[in-house]
Amino acid sequence: MLAWLGADVIKIERPPHGDRARRLWNSDNPNLDSFFFLLLNSNKRSTVVNLRTEEGKDIARRLIRDADIVAENLGPGVMERLGLGYEAVKALNPRAIYASVKGFGSYGPYSAFKCFEPVAQATSGAMSVTGEAGGPPMVNGANIGDFRHRHASDDRHPRRRSFSARAPDAVSLSKWRWQEAVLNLTRVKYTQTLASG
């Protein structure tokens, strides 16, 4: 979204082949990026960097020094283990906004767990209102958690940039929970139940 609004977005992808979404649902054309990948990454610049090497970490640090926003969606604790977590970003670039996308947030009993769309829909209760009457819960066809979560982390926090830049401790930390994002969307599906019982 930010890239479409004019931001210069640089996406770091993992070696050796980059983002796995480049090939997702594209087995007929393995040498082309998938429509799914293009849909989510239009207008972004990408580079493959091995963040497990010193050379890769140096590249990341150079990018961080000039960044307005540093966004990551790696597993819980990975950025800290790489030496690229909140405190490291703050030391390199006090004006940067740090957005950390975690399924269950940064604290609480589930914070150490990874989370993907189906998990967010299941734990939020969204799956309980989809599927056939009398049948098992089903994942909603749309990736409502991914959409809501990315919107919350990408759209809201850049607006804080102008306020954060004036503060002595200018790095904002964003840790939204997918579960809460999906739960927020299910209230629409409960409207009929709440109105008529």
C-alpha cells in the first residue's frame, strides 16, 4: 500500500530464491513471478539478502540508517537474534518507525507462537461463522486477517511519523495481533445474530 502511495519500499527477501510467494500457485510458469506475488509487491524494489551473514547484516544496517519505517514479519525473537531488533534499529536510526508484525503480539501467553491466516481466523472465532450449517468451521475465503493486519501496521503508523520525529525517543514500536484484527472483523458477521437472535 505504501509503495502505491509513493513510498520507496525496499523489500529484503531470503536466499536463494527470494520470497516463496514468487512461485506460489504458479507451477505452470515457474520462471515468472506469480500473480499473487505481483499483487502484493507491486511498486516495491526487492533484494535478496542473507541476514544470517555479517555481510547481509551490514547491508540491512545501511538500509536502516536511511529508512523512515522498518517493518518486519519474521518469527518471534528472530530480529533480536539477528541483532536487528527494536533497540538496534533505534541505535542506528532514532527517527525510524519500527513495525513488528506478530500474530499474537509481543507479550502474553501466545506471544512466542508463530501465526498465519488460518490460525488467526481459528483463534479469533472467525471460522465459527463460516461454512455449511451443521458442518465444521471453515477458513474464510478471503485472507481477512492478513489484509486487516497489514492495513493496521502499514497504514496507521506512518501517520505517527511526524509526531515521533519530534520526540527524543523517536522510534515507535508497533506490535499488532492478527487475532485481534480478525476478531474486529467478525463483529460484522455477528450483526444479524445480534439483531434477531
